[in-house]
Amino acid sequence: MSANIIPDKIFFRIGEVSEIVAVKPYVLRYWESEFELISPGKSNSKQRLYQRRDLDLLLEIKRLLYEEGFTIAGARKQLKHLTTKKKKSKFDNLELLTNIQNELEEIKSLIHSG
């Protein structure tokens, strides 16, 4: 399995995640303690089970720390900024879709009344 290629699966064990992200498992466990956004579930046997969302976050954390040179605190702040920006973008999209839906309803009522 080469780094940064995420297999089409729902859950990943820490060994798989370690290979994909290309960091040691203890680094992943440390990042979990530093970044609250990363919270893998646990299997019945208490093994960590990461989801694709977790892998995306871990890859972003690695990029921020290793390529961009952020500190842990800086990377945490950057991630918070990015997630806030994504939430705002989703809200804007929802507002746009609601406006489109309202306009379509008006067009529909014009067609049926005419």
C-alpha cells in the first residue's frame, strides 16, 4: 500500500492508517491527543478504527506539520479555520439552494395559474 492512497473501505486499523499517512502508530496516537477532531472508534477488541474522514484529517495534519512547518498549536488553529470555512461554505450553499427552490416554486405557480 503506497502512502496517501486511501483504499475504498469504511474502517481502517491503526497499522493501515500508519502506512497510508506514512507515520508511526505512536505519532497517530499523539496526534489524537492533540487534535480533538480525530476520534477513531474502537472495535470490540478495543482496536482503533479510523474512518476516511479521520484519514483526510491526518493527511492534512501531516501536511501542515511536515510541509508547511506549523507547530502543533498552529496546525490546530489552521484546522479550526479550515473547518469553520467549510461550515460557512455549506451554509452558503444551503441558502443558495433554498433560494433556487423558492424561485422554482414561484415559476411553477405561474405556469399552473396561467
